[in-house]
Amino acid sequence: MEDWKAALGQALSDLKQSKIQHPQIQHPQVNKERGIAESAPVKTKTIQEQARTSGVTSGVTGRSNVVLPPKPASTPIFDRAQNSRAGKKPDKGTGRFPLAASIPVSKPVSQKSIEVRADGKRHISKPQFLPNVVQQPATRAVDPTFNAPDMSKYRIRHSKATGATTQAWQEIGKFVVLNPGENRGRAQCTIGLDFGTAFTKACVQFRGVTYVVDWSLAVPGCTASLLPGVFSTLQDGTCVLGEVGESRCGDLKIALMERRDHSSQVNTVVFLALATRYIRAWLFTTLKTVFSGFQVEWFVNVGLPTVPWEEPQMSALYEKITLAAWDLGTSARVINLLEAEKLVSQSDARAEVAASINRERINSFPEFVAQIASYVQSAQRRNDLHLLVDVGAGTVDVVLFHIGNNEVEDDSFLIHRSSIVRHGTHILLGYRADAGDLSQTEWDEEFARLGGRDFEIRSGLASLTLVPVDDYFSERLFLVVRRLVAETKQFRYQTSPVWQSGLPFLLCGGGKDLDVYKNSMNQARSQWPLLEMKLALPESFVATAVGPSEFHRVSVAHGLSFSADNLGQIQPEAEVPDIRRVQGASINLSERYIEK
């Protein structure tokens, strides 16, 4: 920290002496008649087009007749908890606990008989039975149903998110170049911004090296690579990162995605303006010798879950907010709600805003493409179909996608099926609090990342109290995965070789290590052969506090730090037709790929 302060003071002194002004970067000419989403499509031969010549037909059909695999047998939830308390052990072969009592079967009280009457006719009397009344045992399994929690009654805070007392870094972060008089030429710098519900992560790629941003100067108590998603407003109206006093604002991403109203946009602009201002301050202080003298050409890539990204209005909104945040952060003005509201209002009115960055240098991408960038460039990469489950704080993003190469050797990603569900770690916390009948409404974010038993201990609950709700939660996510995979296999991509060889999958995100989410994937493994893949630590990656086991937390930001041209060609689900095998046709799968 002392080195930080010394470097900060020296940087401030250099800035005052040089009297830096924002340079006027000459941007390439852009056809103003074309809209944001109207960039020229790359003429590529997709997997579907190649497949048509190989006996494969395509066509979009309904999904109403999808046949789901049977659910895997599991121990009844209530029986498991109650039998465990009673000290009973499950059967070694089936894994099930025995029911408390067997169901009684009615028995006859008289036997079949033949009687010869006076008229010579025989009469056969049937056996008599007692009334068939079955008494259900008290411990018979009943599948419980839990209502989704009302998250508005819960407040999830970051105990280690106290904002820094000094805000000197904000002066440095207003500038976009450092010591321009040294004339070291122009250089491109791309910021990958992973704006999350609980934490925001950022990576910066400059001259072939990727740096993970350390947020500890702004929020000293946080994990260095994870910026808590909260800002505070001081008494004079100035906004700062972290929690200071009671005037705090959090849950920014969920509010923006669900409401998209003026207030949520203003709050997000404030937070991202502070975040991007800090990034520049950190680069110009920690990496002063690396950036000094360069005319930096800035690019910013932001990530979205797959389903919102496929909605043009949402992608445009994210890019608009990021542009407004960059403008506010690079201005000489104080970052506050009033200044952010002016920029949002100007943008809503389509007024011309003096931008310090070219609009075409801010882009949005589906998070899964950025997340697997290190995997795609690694030796373990496989082409064809993949499954990715990204567990965030608010939502879980489930995507089935194809990895391949187009005719010009660029990576291409075809989205076959995707879904986003409010099943993240914060929602799990709400389910557990409701199931445990806990009166507590304010929670530390740390509780959202606890295993079931640890949560019970920390909350004073009896052992196995949360087993039913955790199993229910896992089951609900499994059903989403099962439906998407089944639809993909039966309709979207019948001919994929992975249905025989095994479907590669990646479980990612901040909640990936919780048993609740692992259990969902274990259930999926009982339905199809799944091959778990790992994200490898990339080369040219500089982060003192991020090792192989922590890399998945910053993997989205790492992928977003690549140039937009290097992230590959992405084809939305709506543009990817079904691929079906023609009855009796012989298919050469090798013709569907382009060798690297």
C-alpha cells in the first residue's frame, strides 16, 4: 500500500506539471447511415450450409413434442432427512432408505369352495376379502414445493466493502493519456469489463499483455480482483466506490436488466464511471512506465448473459450506458447522480454528446464467448457442441453452443439453445432463509457462498434443515438443463457426434463450487455422457493474486479484454436453424469442419 501511495503522489505531480489535455484521436471513418447493429456481416459458410451437402436437412420446428429422459432415481427428500436423524443407513445397491412401514395387502378370510345344491347344479363361492384400506406411513415421501423468495425483503451487503478514505486516485483517472510529451506513438488498449450482480471484474490488454485490475485502493478490504457492486453518496453529493455510511446503492445489474428504467440507468452510469476512472488511475500509477508517453487508443468491451445479448435493445442499452459512463469518468466533473442523470437524459433525447471515445469502440458480447476464450485457445479445445452453466449471484446462464471455424479461419460460435434463470447464489440465500423461517433480513454476501451445512451452523439451524430446499433448488436447475439438452438433441442438432462421444461442459462463475449446483450437473450426468472441461490459466496473464483455481472468477473479463475482431463470429440462436439427419442418408461428419 505504501508503494501505491508513493506512486500515486508521483503520478499526481507529473500530471500537474504536464497539464495534460485530452488528445483528439483520429478515429476511422464510419458510415453514419448505418445503425449500431448493422455492421456488415461476414460472408461465411456456416455449419448448416455445409451440412446441407452432406445429407442433413434443417428447418425450425416446434418443441411441444420433446421427449425428456426419465428423471434419475433419487432418495425421497423428507425420508433422507428423517432417516438420517434416526440413524438408518441407505441400501448399498440402490442408495435408498427403506420406508418406515410396508403397505399392507388385503388377505382373504375364506377360501374358494364348490357347493352342489338340491337341483343338481353346482355353486362356486368366491373368497371373501376384508375392505382394502391402506394406511400410508407417516414418513412416506412427498415432493415438497418451495415458493420463490421475495428478494425485496432481503438486503445483501458486503462487510468488506468499505470505501477508501482517500479519493486522490480520481484526479489521475480523469485523464486518458500519461505524459504525452514523451511521444512513444499510438497503442491500442482494450478494457474487458465484467459487470456483475455481486462483483465487477476488469482486465486490460495492452501491447500483448493482459493485466487483472486490483481494486484494493478504492475498496481496501475487498478481494483484490473483485470489486463489490455497490457505491455510496457522500453528504456533498459526491459518489465513491464501496460502502460509506448508509447512503449506498447496490443490486445494480439486476435492476437494470429487469426494470431498464431511468433510475437504474443513472445508478449504473455512476458505478461504471467510477469503475472506469479507477481503472485508468490504477494503470497510470501501477504501470506508469508501461503507459507513459503513449497516445492510448481506448476500447471497452462489456459482457451480457446470452439471452439479453440476443435482444438488440438490451445490447444497445448496455453500450449506451457504458459510453455515458466513460464520458463522465473522463470529464473534469465530479461523479455524482446529477451529472449522470444529465448524460442519461441527453442520450434518451438523442442529443449529441461530446465523446472522448469513438462510439464504435464500445461493444457488448455474450459472456459465455468471453468466458471460454482461454479454453478455445488451449490444447484441450474441442470443436462441435458444448454446454456451459455460468452461476452468478443473481442468475444462472445456461448455453448450448457450437465451436468451429469459418472459411477465413476465425473462431465461430453458433448458439443452439440458451436460457437465463433467476437461480443465482443470492436467490439460493433467499430460498434458505425462507425455508429456515429466519427473521433476519440483512445478510452478508459471504452467506450466499456457503455450503448447506455451514449455512445451518452460522444461522443456528438444526442439521439437515436445509436438505429439502437445497435438493429442490438443485432439481429446478437440473430440469432447465435437461430440457435444453433434450431439445438440442432431438430438434436443434441431431447429428452432433457428442451424443456418442460425450458432451463437453463447463461449470463456471462465483457459485460453481457450491454442492447445490454441482448436484444439478451430477443429475444431468445420469442422463447423458458429459465431459467436464476446465478453464486453463492463459499465457501473457499478469495477476499477482489470481491463480489457476481463481481464474474462473475473472475469465469473462479476460476474454472481453481481447480485441472485438479476435473474439470470433457469433451467430444468435434465432439465426441457427435445426440440423436433422435425413432418413437413410450417409453423412460424412468430416465435411462439416474446416481444419485449422
